[in-house]
Amino acid sequence: MGNSLIKNKSTRLRFSLYAIIANFVLGIIGCVFGFDLVALGTFLSMANAPLYIYILGRSYRGASKPEEKIDEPSI
């Protein structure tokens, strides 16, 4: 329990935390300066798409796992 989330070795977790913090800060700035929140939300969703693709890709295909070769059944 002594490990901080920021100091965690998981790259996906760190990227996710940084993105959440950046989104929160940009949202507050957008509200304070009166930006169009629909445009701001569209920007944030487009900016976060690569992060989500990275997380999904790493979740389904791990970085350190070699690709498994499946032997074809012999007839």
C-alpha cells in the first residue's frame, strides 16, 4: 500500500492519470474563461482517442509477451 499511483510502474496507469489530470485542468480553464464546452469536449475526446487506443492495444496484446504461434491441426 506504500506505492503512490504516480510512482507505479504501469505505463498505462500513469498515462491515464496524466490524461485525467490534464482533462480536469482544461475543463476548469474552459469554465473559468467561458469557452464553448461542446467544442472543448469535442477537442478532449479527439485528443484522448490515441490514449484509449494505446490502452486497449496494450491490454489485449501485452508489451512483453511474444506472439503465440498456434499449430495448425494435422489431418
